[in-house]
Amino acid sequence: MVYDGFAVTTPVRTVAYLAPDRMGGGHPGRIAADALVRGLTTRHELESVLAGTADIDAIIEPATGKAMG
């Protein structure tokens, strides 16, 4: 997607790339939670892109301390 004239990845794509099997530290969970709160993605989109690689709750809860479901 293009934002302010720059090509950037969408939050969903970023979470998929940073999924726990690639990067830990809670980064994917914080990105996912923020994107959900801001309406930049849906739980369904996140679950679809993470299918088979990670559980969305397992990513979000450690990063935020709560489920976003």
C-alpha cells in the first residue's frame, strides 16, 4: 500500500512476516493489537494470514496482557 507517498506493507502483512517463528519479543502482537484497535484490519484477516503458523491470541495476549477477540 502507499502511505504519504511511500510504499509500505499493510499491518496484516507485517504481522505475517514477524510471526513468532521469525521474530519474538512481542512485536507482532503489539502491531496486531494496534491494527485491530485502529480498524486497519480484522481478526479474520489476521487469522487467515497466520493460519498454520501462529495463533492470533497467543501473539496478542503476551504483548498486551489481554485478548482482543
